[in-house]
Amino acid sequence: MGHNVTLIRGDGIGPEVAEATRRVVNATGVKIDWDIQDAGVDVHAREGTPLPERVKESMKRNKVCLKAPITTPVGTGFRSVNVELRKLFDLYACLRPCRTYQGVRSRYDKIDLVIVRENTEDLYAGIEFKRDTPEAARIIEVIKELSPGAKIREHAGISIKPISVEGARRIVEFAFDFAEKNGRKKVTAVHKANIMKFTDGLFLEVAREVATKHPKIEFEDRIVDNMCMQLVQYPERYDVLVLPNLYGDIISDLCAGLIGGLGVAPGANIGLNGAMFEAVHGSAPKYANQNKVNPTALILSGALMLEYLGEKLAADRVQKACAAVIADGKDVTYDMRTAGDSRKPVGTKEMADAIIARL
Ligand code: NAD
């Protein structure tokens, strides 16, 4: 019997990278019954919601989803479908492995980092109050009452940053479990506890407590601004990083930059009752429908999915095929061309063809 998987093709470059990934995963011979469900900007225009019930129902049924990127309007418009799906299915752990592939355009080699980002709390909890509304005015009043010294002006928009003991504990435990199961040596907790004592301070306190239960794994912590500099200067000193939601988001892109760009950065969102696999990159609307962008990040996310489904051999084959095509350097997309390389880049579809041929 095959595995049932929901496939969300997304918008922008989504459908192109989704199709490339589906073809590669199918080519491994692992039997997948794809339940194709569309969501995002175009669906919003057609159905009045970017995330119809049928998509959620499909995810509830199948428990495993491969998702291509979906556009989120900036400032106004609907809230992020990506964030909603992660919250709805309590996919609390976002796992983003970052390693350099030979042949990728990067100033660094031998980077092998894993980012474990908390996915449900922090400033991403979606608790926001628009400026000049009665709700924002009430919150400002309460803040003035409870914290008389607080400098909060009128006409302020307000976002709330909740970080709980339970939320912090389960993500740090996930990071240590991952480290133990995957032969990793060290976990670094990242925070800004010197400034945000009751949220990031709590995260750090819980991380220290969890670390004592895993004596075989080294533990340390870094303040997030220092972490950014350290990663740029000495990425080889780090192994598994565990972070609250917002820092995890930002550091993920920083690390994608270290390994040669968003085109090769995969990701997984994992909870107790299901998982959703997606690239770190977004929908890059300016490149939509051009058969131009790199499909590798979503294909590598597909490999993470195969591993999650217990198909380790197929997952390894996909990873090795991607690595071989990148190292070969012939059939790669525009973002993988180094300056001075006069070879013409190939398109999304052709790069996927090359990966399939290498399988
Ligand atoms: P983006 O990741 O879509 O694109 C930024 C730039 O990175 C692109 O212009 C392109 O130069 C490069 N890039 C991205 N993916 C690439 C690929 N596969 N191959 C080659 N180059 C690639 O980021 P953005 O422009 O900030 O966001 C666009 C939209 O995507 C926004 O609406 C945002 O909210 C959304 N987004 C969605 C997700 C998701 O679905 N999980 C994640 C991030 C952003």
C-alpha cells in the first residue's frame, strides 16, 4: 500500500517546484497517493479564502503534506496560510538542515548546521492590535496601568510575544532528541534574554533545564545578534541551533545564504500528529511561470518527507542525486551559476530531469 500525501501546489513559483518534486519522489519508486489540493492567492480570488476547508480536511486525513510556497500579502490582506497550517495542526517544530553542497556558489564549505525553530508561539502567534482601534486603546491603557514607566505612545500598533514553558520545553526537547538520534554533538539555544527577560529569559531557563537531562550533548547559548555574527564568521563551530519563532525565521535565511541561497534550503514542520514539508524560500512571484527557479529546496524537502515516511533509502537516493547534479554543475538553474561560468543555466523542469536521471 502507498503513502497518502496531501500536495499543496501553492502560488507564484509554487506549482513549478511542486511538479518537479512530485516527479522526483515518484521516480524513487516509492508509492505515493498524492491528494492535490490548491491553496493561496489564486484560490482566494476564486473561493474567497486562501485556505478552504477541503485542504484542511485533506491534511487531517493524510497527516503528511508536501507544500509549495504561498504568497502572504504584506501589511494588509489575508494572514499567512503557512503560519495558519502550522498552528492548526500544531506542527510545533520547524527543522531546517543547512549543508553546503560541492559545486554550490558559496564563500563557505563544510557547513553542516541544523536549525530547530519553534513554530507556534512568539511574535508569530498572530496576536496583534491595529493602531487607533478600541482594542489597541484598551491595551495601551492596561499597559500604562500595569507598567507606569513604560514608554508607549498613542497611535501604536501592538504585537504580543507569548513564550510558554510548555512551548519552550517541547521545542528544546525536540532539538536534543534530534541531536541524539542523528549523531550530533552540540545544541546552541539562541535568544535575547538580556533584554526580554520574561519571554526569551524563560526560553533560556527551560533550555538549560532540558540540557541537564541530555549530558551526552554539549549545550551552550548565544544572544541572537552575536549569533548572526558568529554564523557569518565561524559557522563551523555550530551544530544544532534551537530558537524561538522569529529568530528562527531570520537565522534560517541567514544560514540559507551561507550555503548558497534559498534554492537549496529545505524544511520540515513536525508535530505529534503529522508533518508538513516545505522549502525555506517563498513564492518569488517575479519568477512565476518562467521555468527558471531552482527546484532543489523543495525536492530536498521531499527527501525529508520520505525519511519521515520511513523510506530512508529513497530519501538518501534523492539527496545524493541532487548533490551529484549540483557537483556536476551542468544541469543547474541560474542561481547556481558562478561568475565567469559561461554555460547557459537550465530551467526548473530540466534540473528535475537531471536529478531523476541520477537516481
Ligand atoms: P522569496 O523566498 O519568495 O524570494 C526571495 C528571492 O530569493 C527571489 O526573488 C529569488 O531571487 C530568490 N529565490 C527564492 N526561491 C528561489 C528558488 N527556488 N530558486 C532560485 N531563487 C530563489 O521571498 P520573498 O520575496 O520575501 O517572498 C515572496 C512571497 O513568499 C511573500 O508573499 C512571502 O510572504 C511568501 N513566503 C512564503 C513562504 C512559504 O510559503 N513557506 C516562505 C517565505 C515567504
